[in-house]
Amino acid sequence: MCRFIAYLGKPIFADELLLKPKNSLMKQSYHALESEVTVNGDGFGIGWYNHYRRKEPALFRSIRPAWNDENLSYNASMIKTNCLLAHIRAATQGSVSIENSHPFQYKEFLMMQNGGIPEFHKIKRKLINRLDEESFQWIQGQTDTQYIFALFMTITGEWRENKDELSFDDLSACLSQTFSEIEVMKKESDIHGPSLYNLVLTNGKAMLATRYSTDPELETRSLHIASNAECYTCEEGFLKFKSIEPKERAILISSEVLTEKKEHWTAIPENHCIMVGEDLTVDIKPLK
């Protein structure tokens, strides 16, 4: 049961989110509060953007536990960015390796997930046969996450054949199609367990996230958002939420609430999609 955070808004130093909060992602790596699996020690990764340098993101991943990698604690206070994705892993599919560590980078996009497909090996061949060549060649590891995203990229490529640019609603529909096609493959392979798709996709300017389970009553994952035209600083372990100018707004999406005070956080409903625009407007819609 991996954990992650995603940030988009006014540039912030990474340690304000990864290290300083009472329930920081670092702490969640050895003592997660909203998960049956409390230890997420099978590596970590962070991806961030500097749009003045290039459109593609920077990416640092490690197979060491987040709590035991001094590179993370040493460098987080030096990374300042408007968009950050960070992930700690509890491995289910694939070995503990750099290639299997989230987030994953595809061109200007970063992608990460908490969840997965039960008995993935039974549909792996079916899924590979569905991929276009570019998406298939992009896969470097063994995690089901990479195949899910490769299928999503294949589907968005097909949609772009009829549209110059895909809207948020289009991308949401592509995600729904991705999940539906996987369910068909599972049914054909006699797989009955629920699939879980808590995932984030960003290009550093806008963001798309989902909380989705094919059987929420049987199994699900937590997901929260903090927004409301506020920015964040961390003081004495507590994230401070300050109402400020619209140009300094920020959005924070997290597997777990990072602070003891929860009034600034909203739990994402089951099977919903979060769409954060370049102007940082937030739209939360059902994902069918």
C-alpha cells in the first residue's frame, strides 16, 4: 500500500512537504496512519519541474527506504518547485529496483500510483498486445503501474487521432476506458479481485488524479486534497494554511492527511477524478 503526495502551485521547498510535517511522507515510510501496511520501505522517488530549464521533469529515485537515504534529507531543502510528485513504495508487483520505483516519467509527464491489479501476471500478455509500439517500448520495469499508464497513453493517442487537443473531460474518459478495458481482460482471465487506481498524472502545469476501486466496499485507498486558495509553510511540524493572493495559490493531494488538524483537508469520494487546471481551479467529478 504505497503512499504519495502531489503539489501544484506557488513554488515551495520540497522539505516543507516531505520532511517537516508531523505526518510527513518520510514518517509515512515507516509509520503510515491510514493504511493497513504501515511500512513503505521498498524505495522512494521524487519528480519535480523547472520550466525555465526544460519542459521535462527532474527525477530522483532510490531503492533505499526514505527514512534511510541521507540524499533525500540532505537535498530536499534545496529543491524549490511549483510542481512536485513524491512516492514511497510497498512493493507488490515487480522487484525492488530503480526501474520499478515511482514516479515514472514519459516525455513531459510524471505519473505515480497507489494500488494495482490483482493477479496481474494473468493479463500481462493481453495488455501488451493492446499497446501501441511507442507505449510498449517506454516500459522499463515490471510493475503493473507502468502497463496501466502505457495503456492509458495508447488510448489517449487513439483519441488524438480525431482531436487536436484533449480536454480534462477527455482525459477522464480515457482513464475510464483504461480501467474498463483492464476489467474486460480480468474477466476473460477469471480474475475477480478488485483493482485499485489511486493515481496522479501531471505535466507540471496541470494535474489529474483519481481515487478509484472496482469494488470500493471490498477494498479501497484513502486520498485527500487541500486547496481553497491557500499556500503552505511548515512550522514546528505543522503545515500552516494561509489565505493569500490568487497568484500564490496551491493544491496539495495526498494519500494521508499531513497534519493533526484536518479542517483544511477534504477526503476525495470513492471513484472520483480530481482535475486541477493551470489556473489552479479544482474540479472533482465522478469517474464511471
